[in-house]
Amino acid sequence: MKLLTLNFLTCAVKSCKSTSASFPLHPKDCELVSDTLKSDPKLLFNILPRLDWSALSTTASELGFPGLPPSAPTKEELEANEKLFHDLHTLLLETHISEGSLVCANCGHSYKIKEGIANFLLPNHLV
Amino acid sequence: MSRPEDILPPDLHYNDTEAKKYTTSSRIQNIQVSMTHRALELLDLQNPSMILDVGCGSGLSGEILTSVEPSEGGPHIWVGMDISASMLDVALQRDVEGDLMLADIGQGVPFRAGSFDAAISISAIQWLCNADSSEVSPAGRLSRFFNGLYASLKRGGRAVCQFYPKNDQQRTMISGAAIKAGFGAGILEDDPGTKNSKIYLVLTVGGSAAEGNGGDITGVVKGMEYVNVLDARRKHREKGRDFKKGSKAWIISKKEQMERKGKVVKHNSKYTGRKRHIAF
């Protein structure tokens, strides 16, 4: 699972819908793999305004990546700063979580990830 | 043809053998490819986008999303949800580009608001019309799915869901649930009346002003060839009475109204609506 996807995922439990603690999900005991993907500036600029930057910073620091800038870069900054663009591309699209789990900070439910596939099936009483 | 929905729930129906059969059948592959292309045409994406593939299965439709040419606005990245572990296993073996999730779409769509540019679903949502246990109902599953989908799409985003309704009732149930969730909805039917008829539920989230017609759903197919628009929506009726209150025409229309309600109404005659003049 790409870190980009993690930046969009919330807890699926019904009682967590109304709280802000259910986002982002916190990776736990995760194995990371990296993949090479052709960078596509258009794609990144399209997604950039929709990223939750503070959630991304939390995820990156929990997974032990070097610090991100404190605030989200604008499109112009990203165009000018090739290194930042490259780093962001690597972090969001080339880094995958292959094994581990995602934990909700609100209800504590843990979603297992196996071979890169997160299991979001819930028992009926939590839906 | 038998309908797999009537036999088993999707996670059991698509077991290892069924998933392999589905993915290697060249007939199914061809149909899936053509439907995905049609759906992409309806989504009309200009830039590389983030797409949700609902019921992605073995990633047949996802592969096409990845392989869209840069000149046509691609390649897109996608996240796929499916309930069948065997199908996802086949997707892993085929080494698809998108992210996969094991999830039941009838339990909602667990993404934060405004995550996706578009959503696509090929031959999946008719499965929502079946409840596999007494704790859930088809209507509840449909509404959770469409509410979740509506929230996870960005404003101005679109979703195209190709599905196989069993009958007209299922078709109305699905499109009704989508409208209730807030979508602008329309149904595009390819080859209607034939065996190859394909039904696409086209959904929009909010209207973009760029379309120029107030975000009406018919704007989606504007400029597409061989598409007839059949608008069954009732036109807003002019307010105000047609007849002067107390006139003969007014009385007759009232009587007709009461008759439609099943009340006993006196016959109309030449005396209907006349004044009772004093005889002497």
C-alpha cells in the first residue's frame, strides 16, 4: 500500500466517523518496500492540494523518514525545488507498506496489512 | 444465464478456481476492457488522477487505468476495493500497479472527504442488492456505500458504475439510493434491448460551472455521438390556478380530483355549477 493511500484512509468503524482522531491511521510494525515508478509532475500537482500535510508529517515521522517541511509546499515551490519534488514522489508513490498493521487512534482497531493488501473487513456490529 | 448473486455471497463465490476462471477467460476480459474504456470516456479525465476502483477484482479494469496514454490524460493511479481475497490474490500474481484493499463496499468507503477525482466500478454494485445475513439489508448496504462514495469524491468529481440489475426494481433501487446520497444521477444504456445491453450509472458530485448547464447530469454525455437523452423527470408545473375559483370549470376539476381519490361524486349535468335562482 502506497503512503499516498494511507494519507486518505480513515477508520471504517461507525463510531469513529465523527471524531478527528480516526485520521490518520497509525502504522505499526510495518515492513516497507520501495518500488520505482516514473515520476509524473502533473499527477503530483493534481494531488498536492488534497494532501493532508500534517497527517503526512505524522506518518513520515512514525515510519522514521527524515523531517518534511513544516507546511505544504505550493506548486511553484515544488517546480523550483527538484530535490523536494523527487523526495515527495519517493515518499508518496514509491514507498509501499508490505506487512504490518494500521491502528486507529480513537477505537484502537487494528487493520492488518498482508502482502500490501490492507484488510478493512469489519464484523457487523462495528459497521 | 444464471446469476451468481443469487447463489452465493461474493467472497465465497469468487474462490480460487472461480477467480482464476474469471481472469483468464478471454471473453470476460474483452467485455471488461470495452466497459472500462466506455467508463473512462464518461469520466472524461483531463489530468492524471486518483481513481477509486470499486470491486476491482483481479485488476482487469485497473490495468487499463494505469495504461492510459499521457496524451489522453493518463496514466492514472488507483486504489481498488474488493471483498474476494482470491480475486485480490490473482491481482497480486498479475502484479497490478494500484493499491489493493480487502473491504466490503456495503460497509462503507473508508476514505476521508474529497480523496478521489473519480470512481469506477465494473460489474460490482448489483452484489449490494443481496443481503447475506439477517443483520444487514440491501437498502442499508446500498445507502452506506453511496454515502461513503459521495463523501470520498471531490466536488466536481464523477463516478461511473457499470452494473447488471436483475430487474427494473433493482435498477430503480440502485439509482434511487445514489440520488438519496446526493449524487446527480443518470443511467446510460448501451445496446438497449439486446443481449449485450450494458447499463452504466453515471454519478456526479456537485455541478461544475464549466459545463455551463448548471451541472445537469445530461451534460456528461454532451458531445458524445449516438447518445439519445430521455429525460423522464417531471417538469416543474406552473404554480397558480388554471380556473377562477367558483367557476364551472373549477367545480368540474375539483370533482375530478375527488373522483381520482375514490370519493363518491355526483354526475356532471347541465345544471352543474349553476346558481340556484329564486323561483318566485
